[in-house]
Amino acid sequence: MQNKDFGGIHIEGHIKIWDPSSKEIYVNKRNAIHYENMSVALASSISNSGQGFIYEMAFGNGGTAVDPTGIITYLTPNSTGINADLYNPTYTKVVDDRSITNIDPIRNYIETRHVTGTNYTDVFVTCFLDYGEPSGQSAFDNITNNESEYVFDELGLKSYSETNQSKLLTHVVFHPVQKSLNRLIQIDYTVRIQSLTGLGT
């Protein structure tokens, strides 16, 4: 009998949002993977089509609703539909450190991490928001309006597209975190790609 290779790919992600100055961690959780867009991205990348790779991190403020008593309702991450996006994107930053549009590739970069002999590889993405960015943010982290443009409660990784039609690859919704002039924020985003292999007849 002819042997057939049975396998698959499992992808999972995790984010940590923290202040590298105070070491305070704001968010530490797993995220949703958009498998359709990820499959297109992986195929585009390994076929050397010049697109599909992780390019930017997108931030938004439409992932939650907070009632007058402070109870937070979390919306479901958008992980279906090829044109899926954040609920309300408000800011993006290039994290591809090979791109000329990345203004700070030392602190905004992508790297792969693999241990020989294992069947998984991590894509580690770091995005750094300095004191002065985004432009137009509040001076202090004491705003009471959770719908403010830079009170983030969702983010995702997006792929590069030569036609400016980047695709949402991951999406995570979390409790609101304000970016203000008195705060540094760093996002460490890990996407683990694992091969599930087996040999059968």
C-alpha cells in the first residue's frame, strides 16, 4: 500500500500589552486567528508573490461596550469573511522591519523563533508606542470616555498587499487601555505555527 502523509497546521496567538518603563502589564491573553486570510497569507508568502506577510499592527476602539455601572461587554473577534476588519480601526503602525515605511525598526520588528527538533515556529512581533504617539492623544491616562479614539480595546495583525487591500490575520478584543502622553506601551504578539503530522496508509 502507498503511504499517505496526514497532517495539518494549527495556529494560535498570544498578546502581551505592557509598559516597558513601569513593567505594568495591561493585557495578557490569547487571540483569534482568521484562518481563511491566514491561509491566503501563508500561500502568498511561500510562493514568493511579494505579499501576504505580516506588515502592520492595527488598533481600534470598537471591541467593547461599557455600561454606566462599569460592566464591560466584549464583542466576538472578527475571524470570518475575507474582508473582515477591526470593529472601529483608529490607528495603525508598520511592524515589518524590512519596510522603508517602518520609522523605528529597532523597536518595531518581526522575528521567527524555532527550536531544532520541534514541529512549531513562533512569529514574534513587537510594536512600540512612544510617549508622543499617536498624535492627538490625551496628556494623562485619566480619561473617562472609553470611546475616545486612543482608548484601545481591540487590535490585530494585518498582511501586506501591493494593492492596499491588506487582510486581517488575527484579532483580539480586550478591556479598554488608554494610550496617553505619559505612557509607553509595548505590544508583544506571538503567533505560533505548528505542524500536525502523521504517517498512515
